[in-house]
Amino acid sequence: SSFLITFTTALGDVSELIPESFSLSGEGATVRVAEIVKGSETRGDQLAISFEVPRECSESQVTVGSCGEEVQYFEYQTSITTSFTGSSVSTWTAPANNSVQIIRTGSLSFEAYDFASPAVSGYFRLAFGGEETSPLSADISASAMRHALEALPGTGALNVSRSYAPRFEATSNCAVEEAYTTITCSTLTALNAPQASDLIMLDDTWYRIGDTYDTEVDATIVPLALASDAKIEASYIGTTASSVLLYEWSGGYEWIVEFLSGTNKMLTSPEHSLVPVDTSLSIRTNDCANCLYASGLEAFQLRYVRIRAVSALGPGPWSNYSSATPSRIPDAPSQFSVEVTSGSSVRLYWYPPATLSGTILGYSVQWDSDPDFVNSESVDATCVSIGYGDCFIDGAAISGTPPFEYEASLLTSNVTYWFRIAARNELYTVDYTSGVIWTEPLWAIPKNRPPLVPHDGALYLAGRHKLQIRFEPPISDGGQNISYYRIEYDTDRTFSTENHGGFNMSFEDAQASRLYEDGPIVAYLDDLKAATLYFARVAASNGVGLSDWMEAHQPMTPESAPDSPASVSVTSISQQAGSPITSIDVAWEPPSNATGDGGSPITSYKIEWYTAEAVCEKQLLRLTWDEDDEPGTHAGYVLQFSNGLVSAPHGVTTSNIEYDS
């Protein structure tokens, strides 16, 4: 029997369990522990690496031109450049894991020619530690293979399974749907498609092509049948996907040999007696699925990775590079604070994490009357659950300038609540809770209070003795309706001089004064001193009390255009010999009023003059008509004029004037 153990609280690369099998009975009884998934902490400075091992690197009769020597270890590198040069290159090595070995047979002849049921035949031998097995049939069963290998000294107890061996290269890329009996392979044609009844592998599961398959009708629609019988229809058992590789059968088999007691030796094979003569026999270790880690990298910096196998004959070629970015869960948001807004709500404020944390997609906000957040961790917790909650804040709510904010509502007055926030980046999924870094919990007791402070107050010029103030109402009324706004002004920011003044503006008047629907509230400060700088502030009041003061952004001075100049006089000489008189003298006094300059020093005067000589008016009369609709011969019009002295309704009227006169 087998057991899969997942370490949910011991994070990282946990040491393997140590089995004690002394109490087991039975021939070959043993216990083996194998690492299926290497654990990793959410540190953000490492990458998990997966790769396929070379298919024909073994001491056996492999395909001509293959490496023909077992892999001893793997060398892998990371770099911030694709050239893998410079100081950013880091190199690691990892020994080959021989505890699982895969024996494969296959023939290139079967891949080059069409056979209804290709199959390698003949026999071969395997060796371990210098000892060879007896001849093994080309289609030897898994149990017979296990017995043959366990008879060799040093192998210990084994677990062996057998499957068909796929070809090295995929035939096509297919779209599949769960439980459907056909797949769609758009690249297949009558020239490259497999035949009806052929064995194919999709996502590690073997099928046959149904015997109804006709490439002349439609080679892209492939019917599936049981691997044991092409006449029995089969459904695809994997999950729906748009791209799954289709592999054909190579004519041979793969035996997966698991050394339950472990081993540091590889199986080998002397020259085989398999046909066709180009049949290869290879022995390799298992592929790596996140079995290696590159550590000590800079978080959220793109890295390129490559790997190569090394045997006793030296290193092989580097793989094509792959790229990934070391990531980790974000640190906690910064500058977290809470503010009671009413007896049933609390507003939360926060900034993004102060450290590099990737692209923040949103924030998880939780609140609970339990300091351990038991209720908010339940499936019932939502943004609108009563008394506790769990809400994901994203989109427009976090697209502006921090601090960001959120109001937790539906709370009970005079009950202590706890609040916390966590940032989420690209590693976040809805059901991902492990490793989240929360802010330190803050607590608050909801209760009715004065309104929050009004905001966005600003002064505008309205006249020589008047200013306009605009402001937005508070974002919370404190749990009770706002009754009025208190507006005050003064020539000093202390609001305590003899020029201090103020008035109350009822809530109803404030609503009626809005500049536009849901726009700012508008009020006027009257009877101010011209040319004097004024400050202004606003507070909101409800049944509990007055809010904090909001001061207008900038003080302002009441101003207007100046009064008319005083004592304007015009003089001219009465006679001048030898030439006409062409100039006059204009004299005036500044405005006589003390505030005649309008609150700002006069910078210039404008002087205009004109003559009493009449100017004849000119009016242009223009007739137009549609291009295809010219007026008739006798078409015309009349004109009417009144100088205001004639009693007739229209003054003087002309006789008919022809249009083309």
C-alpha cells in the first residue's frame, strides 16, 4: 500500500521521513520514502526547476549518435541575461537520482513506416553491479521484470510497472474535451495522420484510434477507443484543454523500476537481440518536476535558466533557456489605521507594502469580534456578512493615490472588533490562505460620534467685500444625521481676532446650495474688508457634537474692479496760430473712495475718446435659392424700414422688387 503525506505546517524542503521496517514480515518486505514534490518556502529568492532528462544516455544499445553513457549529475545556471555572461550568473549542480529508472525500447523503423500494429520483438538482458539477468522477452510483463531484477544481487525490493513507449516527438497538438469521444487535431492531414486502430497517448493515458477513423473524410476529427480494443468507443478522461500533445506508439515498452531501498547505481544492458535491428534500448532516470531549486536570487527580477547533463565523458549541450521571475507573497500593508465612523461602521486606512512585493492586485480585509478571526476565516464571511467579514478590495478602489480606504459596516455598537489587512499579488488565488502576511491587528469599538471632517474646502473671489467657500460634506455623518455646518472666517489662522466671524448653515440650505447634483456645498462670506487676507474653516454638527475643523486650502483676499476715477476734466487751448488744434488735455483724480482700488493697487487707466461725426450704416442684401429650384420670372420681394418716427407698423415699404433686378 502507498500513502501520500502533505506537510501543511512544516514549510520548505522538509527532511525525508526515516522508515523502520524491522517489524515487517514477508519476502522482500520494505518501506521506502520518496520525495514527490520538493517543499519550498514563500521566500521570493528562489525558482523551482523542472526538466526532462536525456532519453538515451545509458550504457546500453541506444540509437546511433546518442550519448551512450549514464548521467552522473546535472549542472544548471541562472542569469539576468540570455547570454549567461557577467557577474549575475550563478551555477549549481545536482546528482542524478537513480532511485527510479525507466527502461525503454522503441524502433525508428516503426516511426518511419505505417504499420497497423508495430511491435518490437526478440529479447534483451539487463545488468546491475556486473551481474546479468537471463534473456528477457521484448514484451516481458511488469511482474516478470521485477522477479528477474530482484534476482540480481544488490537490487533489493523493487516496484515495477509497464506501459507502452511513446515516440520521442509528438505527432500533433489537439483540442480535447472531458468525456468526449473525439478529439480535434487541426494539423493532421491524410498524409501525416496515424491509422485507425493505432495506439496513441494523450496526457499520459493510452487510447486507440477508433476503427471508424477515415482520413479521407476528415483527418482532423479523431475518434477514441479503448487501448485494448479499437472497436469499443472511449471517452477522454482528462480535463478540457485547447492544446494536448498526441504521441504515437514507438513499437516498444517502458518499464518503470523503483528501487524501494534506494540505489546509487544504474542498470545497464549488453547488446540486445531485438528486431527491427534499429531498435534502441535506453535506461534513464525519472524526469524532474520541481525537484531542483535555484536560491539566493533577487525577488521580482526576471531570471533566465538553463541546464545540461554531465556524464563520465563530460558535459552535454546546454538546454534552451527558460525564464521566470522569483516571487513571494507580499509583505503586510504599511501605515495601517482605523477610525470609528458610527455605531455600526469603522473605516480602515492603509498604504501599499513598504518593501518590494510584486504587482499588487488587491487587498484582503478581515474584521471580527474574535481576536483570532475565527468567524472571518469561515466560508460565511463576505463583504456584507453581519458582525464579521472577509472582503477583497481591488480595481478602482486601489487605483488612486494612497492611503486606500474601506469601511467595514453592519457592526454592533459598543462591541470590540479586530481588523487586519493583507496585500495580494500574482501568487494570490481565492482559496490561497497559507503564508499570508497580515498587518498587526488593530481594534476599535463602534459608537455614534460627531461627523467626520468636511473636506476639499476652497475659497473663491465673489466681490470687493465677499468670498465664496465650497466644500464637500463628510464621508460619514457619525451615525446620526448632520443638522448644520458651522462656517467661520478670520484674518488670522488662529480664528481669535476682532475680525473673527461665522454663521451656521442648516443641512437643508446646504443641500440646496450644491453647485450641481452631488457637487460641492456653496456658501458666501459677506461684509469682509477689501484688500484683507481671510482664512476660512468649516465643521459639521450632528446630535453628538461638532466635527473637527476643515480649513480651506488657501486664504484669499476680497477684490473687485476699481471705482471710476474722480474729478475728470478736459481742457484745450482756444486758438493756435499757423496750424489746427489737434490735441486736448485730460486730467483726473484716483477713485475717491478709500477702497476705490477694489482691494488691489491700480496698475493702469484706460482713456477713450470719440467724435460726434455721423457714420453711415451699410447693410448687405443677398438672395439665395436651391440650385435646382430657380425663382420664376415674376418672383420678387419687398423691403420695409422704420426710423422710429413713422406711425405705420412697418414704416416705409417698397414696391415689389424682382429677384433678378
